[in-house]
Amino acid sequence: MKKFYPILLTVAGSDCSGGAGIQADMKTACALGVYAASVVTAVTSQDSRGFFRSHVMPPHVVDEQLRTVLADLRPGVVKVGMLGSEGNVRTVARALRESCRAPVVVDPVLGSTSGGRMLDAGGVGAMVDELFPLATLVTPNAPEAEALSGCRVRSVEEARFAARRLLACGAGAALVTGGHLPGDDITDVLCMADGTEAGFISPRVATRNLHGTGCTLSSAIACMLALGHPLKEAVGRAVSYMHNAIRAGADVDFGSGAGPVNHGYDPVPMHICGGKY
């Protein structure tokens, strides 16, 4: 019987401060016992104080990385984060259509919390048209869900309505995360194409160390899918991991602004699977 590691392939931008982007994705995978490979779509200058600048990779460079990895490693799941340009959105969608049969989790990164733009205007439409139909799950936060659905998202019920609108774009499921919504609790709303709906409630943690939470949650869900958990269970496990990672890093001083979560608060060894590869 062949042995292999469950593999997460993250297609996203690099964060030089290590709190978000590919670095957060890979830290999350390591903490959850999943092997992480990466395709770099952009190099960004950001830290705990904010987002300053991005240098987007040309589409042919992204295409070369992606096709090289897909030809050899056979990832169990692909997580798509920051893409930066319409050209990169279309390039990634084409490569996934032609060369990948794994579940795809799309975190539609449109901009940073501090206001930096992370996807050009043409890329937003291309993401909805080309990437969403390939997605097992899309994971926008409330502002992203507003931009993508055209609906106001200021409450849990409005988040649920926006999630349903995103399903109409072809995604298999939509999780609208609730960190930007008011209240003592955070409710993440999951709507699936088969009509299943669920809310995942976590107590809000009083901390400024929330840099990279969107990247971390989407990659945690992806890791749970790579480990074989059904989607709803994968989301629940990932939300629990996210809450505990926030809580474990809540009182740590990091830089002069918003620090990262504690990705490695309770790491597990790398999983080794057996069976058909």
C-alpha cells in the first residue's frame, strides 16, 4: 500500500510579515498535519501596521508554477487566495479546469483590512465568472460578500441572503464570515447548493491580533477537506481551530499594530495516509 501526505496547494500572495497570505496558509497546514505547497501570485509589503504595496506576478509565471506542481504532487485540495489581476484569475481558472480534480476553496481576497487593493476591477468579474463555478466553497468576509453579491451585508440574515446569491454564481457552497458584523458573538453563515444551511457561532475575542484571519480560516477548511472531512464538518472544525488560534495569541505583543493569530497553538504531526494516491 502506498503512503502519502495529504497536500494543500495554496495559490496566493506572499506576506513579508508572515501573518497572512501564503505564510499563514502554510503555518496553518503545518499545525494541522497537512503538507503545504505554494504558488506565489504576488509579493506584498505589509506588516502589523498595514498594507503598503503589492507586486503582482505575471500570468505566465503563475501558470508555470501551478502546472508544475499539479503535474507532480496531486494535491488533495487547492486553496486560492490573493490573485492580484484579471490575468492571474483567468490563468488559475484555466489551469484548474484542465489539470485539477481536487476540491477548490476560493477566498476572494479583494482588499486588505487597512484599505490596500488586492485585485483589479476586471479580476472581480473574472473571479465570479470563471473561478466560482470551479469552487467547492467560497469564503468571503462581509465586505467581500457585499462587493461580490451586490447585497448589503450588515447582519447575519443579510449574510445568509448574500451567500445564497453567491451560490447562483455557480459555487458549490458559500461561507460568509461574520468577523466584521456587530455583536458579542461571531456567526459564520454556510449555505450549500443542496439547500443545507448552518451557522457557526464563536465568542468574539477582545484582541487586535487578527491579521490574516481570513487566510487562516480558509486554509484550515481546505486542510480539513484534504483530511477527508465532509464540507460542513470541515467548516466546523476549522472555525473551532480559528477561534482557539485567536484566543491563544490574543495578548501577545507583535509589532506596533495588528499581530497574527497563534497558528501553532496545538500542532499535530504530519498525517500519513495509505491507499490509492
